[in-house]
Amino acid sequence: MPKRWGDGALSLVRLWSLREDALLEMDRDLGTAVVVSERGETQLDDVGGVVGESLHRMALGPIAPGNVLPPRHRDGGGEWERFGAALDRLGGVVVHSLAGNDSRLLLSAVPVEADAAFELPLLQPRDEVRLSRYAALRAGDGEMLLESPLAPYQVRLHRHLAVKVVAGLGSAVAVVDLAAALRVARPVVTDLVAYLVASGAVLRGRADPGGVTRFAEDTDPVLARWTRHDLLFHVSTRRGRGDGPAGAVYPLAGCTPPPPALRPRPGPAVPLHRPDRPDGGGPPLFAAVEAVGRPAGERRGPVAAAPTARLLGELLFRTARVRSVGETSGFGSPPHEVSDRPHVDRLGLHELEVYACVDRCAGLDRGAYHYDPAAHALVRVADPDEWFDELLDEVRAAVSAADRPPVLLVITVRTERASWVYRDIGYATALAHTGALQQLLHLVAGALGLEPLVPPLEPGEVADRALGLDWLVETAVGGCALGYAERRGEEVPAGQVPFDAP
């Protein structure tokens, strides 16, 4: 019979180290240490002697504390207790690794939460284990990574054996059966699985009164509300649970030049109407809010009457035009272009673009247009085709309207703008900006007498195809359909439609 991996080894070697971003500062005379990382600062007392030496070596790489700390039977466990207390305080920066009997690392559990706690379970041979249904295995930095939005640790699988163990956990399996199926010594599999369970990405089942193994997440009413994709997106775009710095850290500043604040114009432009009074001319804000925020039962889809190019120009002027363009390098950021526009935006990024898919609009031919916010003009980008018609038909069906929307505004995100400034939260920030722009479009369109409606669906691939976009470079993320308001016998208040309504 072929020799199995791990034969002759009673167990694997447990190692500890500090995260790569952690900085250790020690005062050996006072017996204190300070660990600084992106997660904050932690001060430790009573870490002199061999405990301090162990922490110093952990800052350099994985260590086996037994090579530094005295044997437990010699010192009564005092140094080990102090070492354990230090690890508990430093939970968010301590990496827990397993190495084979050849001293090569098999896997490492890297904390992604500031208060991560690593507790190894005492697994029995017949204990059933399984990957969390939220866990995912992906490639990264030349090795495989096991992650779950619910897990406080990311597991780096350094060797093929660790990957094989993870792959065998797709369904519930007893530890002893997994070892037999992989032809790996049971103590080795037990140690590896124990680390995976401690990381949070693998679950340990519990037998119910009838002897059937259950996994807690399968019956958790809170988790039942979340799909894997939604939970992963929610967690990965918020600070505190990621691996590495997040936010406006300009991750591509040293690799690529900053993208321009304005999207290059794809062709000749059609100038739009500019209001004589940019700062007013419509109803008061509160009146506009009340007009737009009618109960759902009173809202209807776009009707047959179409807006005009003049009204469309006023709408885009008051919501999406560029008021100014400049350069910024404040708060430690590298120099890059920013712009000032009417809608809310963080850092002047303005990564959103607006397109008008025109079906019926006096003064404009049918087709798709890009809004040039600097020139306040429309640039034709696509003729009507099957994708264009399908996009408008999807909106019509989604809002239960008899006709296609006269004009559908599609909001897209230029991902190069978002990713150049932000790490991890770029797409989430773009979605927040999309909501702000949709709200402003809704308010202003209502104030102009139009019937604005945010379709209850994302534009998605159909919009990308209708506009001729490469979705990896620029992709549709939102929309707003426009028509004329019918208030069932009510007269439109004076000033509500300030321009030439048909």
C-alpha cells in the first residue's frame, strides 16, 4: 500500500506570527510593547523576557513558541500564560499557521477583523464538518484563498494538501471519512480541519435529539435573509473586515495616470437648452419634494406624451452638468482632476455618466445619446436596434405602462475613476452616488412637470449592449424614466411646467 501523507507524524506544527502590516515597538527595560496596524494600536504590559522575544520573532515571521518559551513543566506555565494573554490582546493581528513535519507551511489563518478570536475545537473522529455555504475559494498571490463574509479569518492555503482538504468539505463528512477518502493520516486531517473550523469558514455540525447532524447557519433566521452574493458584497465593501487598506488609498496611483475627470466625447454634440436662471425659476424645494413623493398607488408609469429637448436640457443642466473642473492633491492624495456638479459626490470623483435613450422627445431623433456635462450637450452614440428596443420594453414591463418610456436616462459608472481612487469600496461608493443622482433627477423632473420614475430593475447587460459599452470599463448601474405627469383632473400649478410643454 502506498505511503500516505503524514504517516509517522503525530501532529502538525503550530506556528504564530504577526500580520505583515503590524509594527511592533518594544521597551525591554519597562517590559512593554506597542503593536500598531491599520486596525489601531494595542499596548501590552508584562511582556519582558522570553515572551517579549517571542513577539519580536513573530514580527519577523512564523515561529513555534516552544523554541523560545521554556517547557511548561519547568516554569509552571507562567510564561505560557503571559504569552497566551498577549495573543488574546493582539487577536486582530496574529496569524495562526500550520506547518508539516518538513517545516513548510500548509495553511495560515489571517485575521480580517479587529477583534478576531482563534479557538481550536477538539474534534472527534466522527464529528461531521462542512464548508459554510457563504465560503468561497479563489486564487490570490500565487496560492488559493478560502474566505467567507461571516468568517473573522481569511485562510491562505499554501500547499496542495490543504486545498484537497477544503475541496473535500463541499458536503457534510466525518473527519475520519475525509481522511480515508484523501488517503491522508487522520491526525493531519484533524489538525487541518480544526484550523479551518477555528477560522470560521468551515462549520462543525451538532447532532439533534434524533441523532441527525445539523449546521447552525442552515436554520439561522437572520442568515436566511442574505444570499451569498449580497452578504459578500456588503461585507467586502465596508471597513473592518477586509485584508489590507480600504477606501481612498489611490491603489493605482503608482501604476497608471489619473483618469480624466471628463469622459472623452465620442462624437459631434447637440447643444442643449440652458436656463436663464441657473439658481432658480422652479417651485420651492419642499413643494418639489411633496410632488415627487406621492404614495405608490398614485404613481403611474410614463404616458404617451413626450418631453421636449428643452425640458430635457433643463433637467440635465440642474442635475448633472459640470460647473467647474480643477486639480486636487489635498489630504495626501496624488494630483488628479476633480469636478464640481450639482449632485452629491465624495472627493469630487464624479465617476458617473448619464445617457439618454430617446424614444419620443420633441427636438431629438430617436436613439441613444451620451450627455456631455462640460459642454451641456448630447452626443449620439448608438442608433436604435434590438437591444435599444429591448431596454425600453423591459422598463415598460417593469412599471406596467402601456407605452415605452419617452426618455430613459441611464446612469453608468466609469470604473477606472472609482478604482483609481478607492480600494474595495469603489463600486459601493458609485452605487451610493447613483442613488443620490437618481433622487436629484426625481426631484427636478417632478418640479419641471415631468413624471419621473426609477424603474424597479437595474439596467444591466441590456443597457450596456444598447449603449455599446464594455462593461468592465463602464457599466450601467441605474436609471430614471421620464414622461409627463397626469394628475387626474388636477391642474398643474403655475410655474410647475416653466417651458413649452406639448
